Amino acid sequence: MIKKCLFPAAGYGTRFLPATKSMPKEMMPVVNKPLIEYGVEEAIKAGINNMCIVMGRGKHSIMDHFDKNYELEHQISGTNKEELLVDIREVIDIANFTYIRQHEIKGLGHAVLTGQELIGDEPFAVILSDDLCVNERESVLEQMVALYKQFRCSIIAVQEVPEDEICKYGIISGEMIRDDLYCVNEMIEKPERGSAPSNLAIVGRYILTPDIFGLIECTKLGTGGEIQLTDSLLKQARYGCVLAYKFKGKRFDCGGVEGYVQATNYFFEKLYLKGEKKLKLLRKPLLKAT
């Protein structure tokens, strides 16, 4: 039912300067795999194989990553290094990639609107690569796709955050449907201290119905002088229905140094055997999307 996943990847990544001066933040490696590849693998596991990437200036390495490098593959062919390309080869074989340029950086809402040409008139997922989410059994996007099959409306992933971090996020409140699911009735982007309706923060996983595009077009500039997706979702919640889902799993904010280091430590211990001089990758093959 959800066939396409949009990846906004045009931002500057200023929290990681000077590294992101010449390297897209989406290509920053967690162990030996760039952030955006983790997101693409999550989408594939959710049954999605069309990846729509909203690009910005200086992001060509993302396109290169999801393409074959014949010279490199020829050089390492027949060596033990060839197995290090197994994961990315599998991704390239399963997924289709399309790209579009966001000429101005005017907020997440504008980035989603820029992707309309790639998405068309159908429901779609959105993954923000610097929110790295992990669940051993069922990925966060898999959980959300299952909910969409039941409710057929926009769904946003949320998690509880400490009081001193509320001002960094879009915050929701709503009527509890069950202990992990809310029907949204209020949503505010980066509220001032003491003005937030709850401590439930929106994180970088969405399933959106296509009417969101028309709502974004009518959304005025909001917090930070940008077109905020949160403002458009609030309109959608008031006209129809938006659900907020407290997902099962871990989430690392890899847009900041602390979260990035935590993710690197987590995946190093998860992916590699301890006590071996030669690093051996423990991997599970992706299931081909149908």
C-alpha cells in the first residue's frame, strides 16, 4: 500500500560543521555504513522499494553511493574485502532511486512539497536520516505501515522526551486511543519552555496522505522563518485525522554529536564480534520488497 519513501536530504547539517562543509550529513558513517543507508534499509524492510530523495547543493555523493562503482568493484573482486559490499549491492538491486533538487532550504514542509513530483497522488512514508531508529524484530516504519493499513490516515512517530529538550521538537497532544496511539488535536513546533501541551515529541518517521501537499502550499512561514511540516499536519488533524504513534524501539538523534556517538557505539557492539582481531560483520539479508 505504501510504495514510496521520501528522504529530505537537502539540509546543511550545521550541527556537524566543519565536517558537513564538504560531506552531506546523510553520508556520515555509523561504523561503516552511512546514515541514509540505514534509512533505506528500514524502508525496504517495511515493503517499500521506491526511494525518493530531495537533494541539495553538494549532495552528489548520495547518488554515487546508491550506484555501482565498477572500478572499485573490479579492484577488490575476489578478495575478502568484496563481502563488505554485500549490503549495499543488495540495496541497489532491490530499490529504485529518484532524485529532485530543492533549490532553497525553507524547512521540512518545503522539502516534502518539493518531493511531490516524485510521489504523485498516493500515500507515502518520510524518513529523516539523522533520526536513526532501531528495532530488532520489526522496524519503526514496519510498525507504522501496519497501522496505516488499519486506519488509512497520516501517522507520525512520537516519543517522550525530557522537559529540557521539549523546545527542540515538534510537540503533540491528543486523545488516547490506546497506550501507544493518540488522535492528534494539538501540535506546536519548538514550543517555549512551559507552553508545550505534552512531552510527546515528533521524530523523523511519518506516513502521509497526499492531501498534505495542498495543505503545505497554504501554510505560512512558521518557526525559524521556515515552512514547518508540523503546521501543515495540524491543519490536517483539524480537518480530518492524524495519529501519533509511540513506536517500539531505540532512536538516536544523529544530527547532534552526542546521539551520533551513542549510535556508533551501539552499532559497533551490535554488528561486530567482540574479542576478534579481524572485524567480522554480523548481517541479516534484506527481504526483497514486493
